[in-house]
Amino acid sequence: MPSPGSKLTVSAITADGKRHTLRGSPLIVPAPLGGATPAHDQPDVLPLPISADNLCGSLDQCGPLRIRGWAHWLDHSHQPLTLSLWEFERELLRLDANQWRSDLAELREGDGCCGFEAPLPAELGDGELHTLDLRRSDTGASVLSRPFRMRVRNLQASSTARQDGPAPLTRIPAKRKVTLSVIVNFYNMRREAERTLTSLSHSYQKGADDFDYEVLCIDNGSNPPLDPAWIERFGPQFRLVRPSRQLASPCAAINEAALQAQGDYLAIMIDGAHLLTPGVFHAARQAWEHHADAVVAVRHWFIGGDQRWLAVAGYTRQMEDRLFERIQWPNNGYELFRISAPIGESPEPWLEGLSESNCLMLPTSLYDRIGGMDEAFDQAGGGFANLDLWHRASESSLGPLVSLVGEASFHQFHGGTTTNVEDAEKDVRVRAYANAYRALRGKDFVGVPPSRLHFRGSLQSEFATGIRQRSLIPLRLGITEQIRPGQLPVHFDEGAQTYLQSVYAECGLHHGVMWMGQPAGVAPADLINLQDIVYQLRPDAIITVGTECGLVGFIDTALDAMGSGDTRILCISPASIASTPLPRVTVLQGKADDPHILATARHWTGSAETVLVLYDANSSAAFSLTSLQAYGALVSYRSYLVCLGTLFGQPWLGYSNRQPLQTIREFIRDDKSFVVDRSWNRQLISTCPSGYLRKIGDPVTAAHYDPTLDEFASAPRFPENVQ
């Protein structure tokens, strides 16, 4: 038996003794399915959990250039944590788990200052298999369940071509030409294939009667296999393709079919569970008539809604069949929008950037030039191969990148690698795919932003506008008594949140927020946030600058409730405060930026170890970069400089000269020890959404978190330009 990796040439010898090399040779012998390579010779798939010695965390990446992850104490201890990377009994590097990560802060994993990241030692990039361990530096105890194996290719020896993509494909010129060759990949989905192929037929596609195309249907090892006669039943242009190699990844099979294609353009459908709306071919032809080198991408939707949650709730293929019956499909293919939701459930599904397309249509010459699907993506289902194809096509295209509006592909419910699994399992798989992409390309995957896309088309259904109308048209399938947890960034996007906050502030609704008969001057959500901050920090000293009496009284009441009798409050106000004196409160009348006031505040702080500052930006004209720097210097490590009222001033209209948010941006740009902690922006309405400034510097270094490392669908992220 030839060893894996060997090249075999398959020939046929005719009766006259002549040898004829068969099409598809030479073949590369793959490793047998099921994994014949010994397990000890295989690298581990990251991420790996960190769960030992009262620790919680994750090793997210190890190579090709960096090692990344996070770890924190489960008891929320502020004890420094340093980890060491070891190869057997040799220490390679040390990692301080003290870098800021906004995603972890939003998830309340520790206090957000628990990330680690460092360049990977060059000696590990030799392409060899290394057995490594991650240990606590103080005790030497491992924080992983076992040592892990990793292999990083030699980046110096790697060719640029490997990082950019595979070598170009060489094809034999087709004897008969058609405009489009559709390549659709099937694996154990006979039910889904019937609807997909119906949606590719002449009888279904509108305006395509005179459109010459072919459909190459790959049966990638189905059991039972698809019948060629059944495939041809959908039309004379349909034919079955059986790949010469049975691999877990469909990339090689798709390339093999692509080399048999006769079309000037290719449509790549890596997942055969996707069916199309009736105008896809017509829209693509119009795009190519406008520009012959256009790359046309079709966006994708879920039949039934979020299929990952539905799979857990008990959703079945039979229930999905009822949905198709309800809209009497395929009578009107645009009725699919009535029973579906955009993947990712975006409120703006047509105008966002694009990471992949499950019906990507591009010139055949471009597909060949970029090497087609990269067969190095050998994970089951192909991993990021489809995303990679779209990215390389977008970088190499000679024409516009056309994103169709109103036409889509719809994913049917089946046993997909990431679409029909629980969120936790999907996250692990996707991060493993991201690591594999990073190892192959030497960089993180980045989708195509909307600024590079040309949008073309029109909406053919009132239900194709997003997800906000979903509550008005419940499907009522009666699957489960459970209620799916909502995802705030999905169901109420950043634009809606910004608008809601702006209306709240501009109309002055915060003036109606009272505490014990006194105005508080902030939104109710801010009161909740501030009491939670006080509870977590247990500060020795609190300085309030220009805040309303009700807010000072609220803080005093919260301190009494938690038994913090020793906490002192210094209330700095430009005017006298007429209220009942509070024993812990010292009132200092004067302007916040007055040198004598600042000197008194520093003296009053004295030896307090934990100092919290609340600065009302709206009540004082002294709110400036200089005053922020002065009061920021009084804030203790891991405490907050909370800038209240940063939403006011109507800067979105351009009339006001007061720009508190701009002052904050300048402050954190100059002082790297402060970051905006967005974990407090959970309650939709805040009068200071960018004003919770946390001090993470001094003994640690502020590091910007890379959002492509692992995606958490959690609290909303407010854009930097929120006013």
C-alpha cells in the first residue's frame, strides 16, 4: 500500500499495447479516513481551556506568530498571575495575564485585565511537532489538563505563494462553452438536494429561459449515494460528478469538478443545503453584462430562524417541511423570506460587509488564476476554505465585487459542521478554523467591508428587510416550551441604541430621575452601574465633581447599605449645596480646575488606597483635558474616572461648542493607563456611554484586544462616535 502523500499515475493499456494516462492523474494518496496517522503525531486543536488552581481561562492561539489567551482567578483576587510556556523542562517565555480585553470585561470574566499575548519564540517555527505546557510561574503547576502538541511551519522557509494561496489551476479548454457552470457539493443530504436542485432548474429561475448553464452535482461520499438518473431528472444540464478521492474536506472535489466545467463563469456552492431565490441567475447575468469581470456574491439566510438554537430546542426536518408547505414552495420562491431570518439575524442584512457566500459566482479565469479552493483546508467541511476563496477572489478580481440585494441562498436544516450545532460547540469549531487559517496564511481572516461592495438588485418581498418584523409573523411550530435568549446587538443594533440614547439626553429625561426627592442628573441605568462599581471597589475615598445632590445622596445610601462606614466622600461643587449634611460628605465649593481646589483634593485624598472619581461633564465649563488629567491622577489602579453627562451638548447637530466626548478621546489617547470600559453599557439608556474610564495602567500595560481572536455574542459595543 503506498504511503500517504505518494503520487500515483493511473493508466489504461489498450489492446494495441498503448498506455493512456487517465484524466485526474497523478493522484496524491491521502491518509485513510478515520485517521490512520498516530494520534501522538497530530497537533492539538485550539482553543484549550485553562481550569486549574482556582483559575478560569483559555489558551486561544499558539502560532504562527503569537501566543494569546486569558486567565483570571475565580475568587476575583487581584493577585498578579504570570504564566510560563514550557517544552518539557525548558522554559520558553513568560506571560503576564494583565492585559485589557473589552470582551472579557463585558462578560464579567474577571475584571477585564486578564489577557495575555506575546510573540511566539522563533525556535518553535521549525515545522516540527512540539509538546508544550502552560504553567503557573510561581508554583510550576500546569494550568491545562495535559500538555498540548503544536506544529508551526517555518515562516522564513515558507513561500509567499503558500501564504497568498494555492498555485494556479491548469485546465483543458472546454469543447462546448456555456455561460455558467454551477458546482454544488452534497454529502448525505438527499432531502435537501431535491429542493436545492429544483431552485437551480430552468422552471424555477426567472428570466433565465435563454440562459445557458450547467449544474455539476458533486456526491462527496454520500451513503446511500445519489443516483445519476435522479440528478438528470431536474434537466438535461444537470449531471452527477463523483470525485476521485474521498476526503473529509470538499475542497479537492470542488476543484476536480471545476476543471470539468465548461462555463465562462463558475458558481461555487460548497454546502448543497442552500437553495436560491428565483432571480439569482438573472441578476448575475445583468451584473456581467455591466462588467464582464464582476464577482457576484449571494447572501445567506436560515430557514426557520436561528438553526443553532432550534437544533437544541427540538426542531426537526419534518417541522421544516411544514414551513415549505406553508408557503407552497416552489410556487413563489421569494416567499422563502417569510419563513427565514438572515444568518446572524442582522437588522441590516443587505448592506453589511461580507465574510463569505454560499453561492459565489466568479469568472472561471479568476478561479483558475487564484488556484480555486485551497486544498490545504483539510478539516471536515472545509473550515474557512469558503471564506478564503471569497477573500482571495475579492483581492484578485479585475471587476467590481457585486453583492446582490433581494436575492439570497437559504440554508436548510441538516447536520452541518457549524450551522446546526449548539453555540458553544460552534464557537469551539469556528475558533479552531480561525487558528487553522492563521497558521496557513500567517494572518487573521478579515471579511470584505461594505465600502468595497457594489450593491445591486431590489427587494421582491416585504419580509426581506431584516428581523425586526419577526415578532409580527410568528411561525408557531410548537417545538418547545423554551424561550430563546435574545442577543441585544442582534435585535437592537448600535444605530438604534445610539438614537435611543440621543433622544433621552436631548429631551432632558434625566432631569426627572430623583433620589429621595433630590435630582440625580443621570439615567437610572447609571445609578445601577455606579452602585455596582462602589460595591465591587469598596473605595476608601470618592470624589464627586459637579454632581447633583441626589447622586451624592444615592452613593451615601449605597455605602450605608453595604456597611462601608469608613468611606469618605469629597463633593466639589461650583455653587453652595443646600441639603441635609451627610456625616461622610465633605463639601468643597469652587471651580473644579482651580489650582487651590485641586491641591485641596489631593491633600484630602491622602493615603487612601482606592479612590473613585465621578466627574459631571455637563455641570461645569471646567471640564477640559487639563482637568481630566488632574483628577485622573487621583484615581487608583483598577478604579474608575466616571465622566457623567458625556452624551449632552447636542454635538450631533454641530451647534454646541462643548464636546465632552472629544475631550475624553483626547484624554485616553494621551494617557494609555485609561480605557473605556464598555461593560457598563448593558441597559440601553446611559447618559455617559463612553464615560466609564477604568485605570488599567501603572503596574500593567494596556493592550488592545483583537476581536477576531474569538467572537463572543454578548453585551452591545457602542461605536466610538456615539455622542
